[in-house]
Amino acid sequence: MVLIYSGKTLYVFIRIAFLPFGIGGLFTLMMSMTADVIDLDELKTGKRRETMRYTGGW
């Protein structure tokens, strides 16, 4: 409530409007990197172990 009355209301709403783009990019990049790690692990070990990465390997 303090931000609404401090004269920075427009600034706060602009930042909130752009927040989903950053979060969406983060999750896209994270899943892409997870796939790359799985492929690299397969090259090193010769086994596909996606389950280990997707269930508990964050």
C-alpha cells in the first residue's frame, strides 16, 4: 500500500506488466539447458537418465 500512495504507481504497474516476459524466458531457458545436460550425460555414460534429472535433479 505504501507504493500506491508514494507517487510511483505507474512505475510499479509498468514493472509488473513486463514481469511475465522475464519469467517465461527463464523457464524456457531452464528446460532447454536441462535437455542439453541430459544429452551430454548420455554421451558420457551411454545411458539415458532423464528421470533422474526431471524428478529430482534441479
